[in-house]
Amino acid sequence: MTRTNDSTGANAVSAEREFTSIEICAGAGGQAIGLHQAGFGHLALVEIDQHAVKTLELNIEDHEVWAWEREHCDVLSADVKQFEPFRDLRKSAGLLKPGELDLLAGGVPCPPFSHAGKQLGKDDERDLFPRMLELVETLKPRAVMIENVRGIMDPKFSDYRDYIQAKLQGGTYLGDDGQFVTEEGLGYTVSKWGVLEASDFGVPQLRPRAILVAFRNDIIKDLKYEWPTATHEDPVSVADALEASMHERYGKYFGGVHSEKAREAYNRWLAQARKRDAELKGKGGGIAPTLVGGSKKHGGADLGPSRAKASWKQLGVSGMGVANDIDTCAEKQTEDRDLFGPDGPMLTVRQAAIIQGFPAEWDFFGGKTAQYRQVGNAFPPPVARAVGESIIDVLRAAREREQTQ
């Protein structure tokens, strides 16, 4: 890769960082990209998966407008339960002081609350909400952002949501013993805990995410937080999002022995995708079902359970696996599997990243399955950007208020 100075995608920000953030459970950088685009400078990105850590490192090293992070951001390969910010930060140790961090953010693990899992909630060992709350107490950031699956908003988790809110802002919740517990709180106000749909922000996918936004009481005291509003009245369809990349994939074969087959397959995919888009006009458009990253405990990557695969088939895409990239497909001669299957083409990792809203210049480290899992588990950058901008609006207003007092 070569460094790029373009003003779009992951790089649509200035080199100066007015506001700072630390992110836990950073994954492949979906939330980090969006918050960076919003105007946050990351002091640390904490992630346990080694492939995702390498993805973060190589992109921060490669993109010119991440120069501030190259100097100030520690990409930490660590279990967040063992992460101690005042001990572990090196590059930005001098910038990190209690109460001076602008934002603590994190997409804590989703499986404890996912409809696709057992929904064990707080009884799931992967639940990191308690650790997030400990870090809030340690760092005392001006703002907190926590992202999770929509499932956490289900009625069965209402007591747990009460517990989290009480820990932050004070109040009562029902304890494990059936008795009510009263908390003084950490001095925060939960300004919003709601669901945002990714397709409202230009992401061609059905991907609702539950997001909690809280501010320290001295920041929000006389200010009003505005929840992000949709940036797209009509959703971006899979046909529109993938047309160029599909044409590039099939176009490699337009002049060879597969010429006729490639042209027919490409036209068949485009016609099917546009047909589905037309059928769903006014009903959400021809967007993709929710991408899932899957678990390391299971086999190779595919596009989700049977219901998701059926939805992909209606969009002209085979959900039975993930395709090789253009060069590897040609080298290994996997065209019949990747492009010419009866259910249509399989998606490449790059195309899955488009479906998640990643900018084109963001690359992923590891083999195909490891890359796809990073993409499938990500928080769409455009949604993170919208939330980040809404948080910065409050932080900037609070700063201006302090300067006039």
C-alpha cells in the first residue's frame, strides 16, 4: 500500500485533533474510523484479536491523515479486563489525565445480548459492561459512548439496563437477590440509549445498533444532547453499492475464454439486484441483511444463517461462502465457485466491507476468513461518525460555555 492524501473516506478530517478519545474492543476499526471522521483523535485503541490489531496498525501507519495517531495513539493488543490506561499508554501518556479525556467509547461484545445467541446477558463471561463502567470511574471522561446489538434493548434485559444506568447516573435497580439496590452513580447523565438503523446513514444493510451516550454532569448540565438524525431519506441499495465492484470482478473475464459466461453472469446479477430494489421501493429498498462475523469456534466464513442466505439469493448473491479477491480468483481459477455459481456471485471481503460502510482505502490483515470476520463484526463507520459528531456538538458547546464564564 501507499500513503494517500485524499480527502474522502477514512481521511476526511484535518490532521489536528481538537478532541481526544480512547476506544476499547476496537475490532477492525469501524467505530474508530467514524469517530476519527467526526473529529476525535485516538489516544488508544484496545483490541484482543491479533488480526484486528494488525489491521489497525497497518492502516494508521499507511494513511497520511492518521499522522496524529501515528504519533499519539497506542494500538494495544490486550484483554480489556487487563487494560490499565495510566499504566499502559506510552505515546500519549503525557496527554492523559483524569477528567481530561473527551470520550471513552467501546463496542462491547454483542453475543451476550444477540438474538443469534443464548442471550445470557450479565451471566455471559464475555459481558464487558462492568469493565467499561470501571474504566469510566478511572478515566472520568467528559463523554461515554457504548455500542451493542439491538437485543440489549429487549424487555428481558430491562433490569440490566437499569443497573448500567444506575451505575452511571445514580438510581435503583433490581439485584440478583431480588432486592432493589440504590447507587449514587459516577456523576454522569445518560442522555440517550436508543437504536440507530445503519441504512438511515447510507449503509446498504439492515443493521440496527443500540447506542448509549452519556455525559459527565458538569458537561451536560445546561445543554441538550441531540440524537443523530438520518442522513439518507432513501437507503442505498446493494445494486448501487456493489455495481462498480461487481463490474470490476466480472470485467476481468470479458475478453477471455469466459467472456460470454462472465457478461451473462454480471447482467444476471445486476438485473436480479435491481429487481429486488424495485420490489422493495418504499419498504426499505434492496438493502442487504445483517452481516455476521461468526465465531472462531465454527468453520469458514459465510453470509449468515439460512434466512440471511435466502435474502442474499433474492439480491442475486450466493451466501454460501466468501469469494477470493480478484487476483486470487484468477490465480487459483475459482471463477466457477466465486462468480458463476447458480445462486450468483459470492461477495469478496472488499465487497462485504462496502456493505458495512468501510471506506475503500481501509485494508484488512489476515487470511480471507479472518478478514471477513473482522468486517462482519464491525460497527459501520457512517453510524459511528454521526454519533461522534452529535457528541462533539455538546463537548464544543460546553467548552465555549467555560471560556465565557
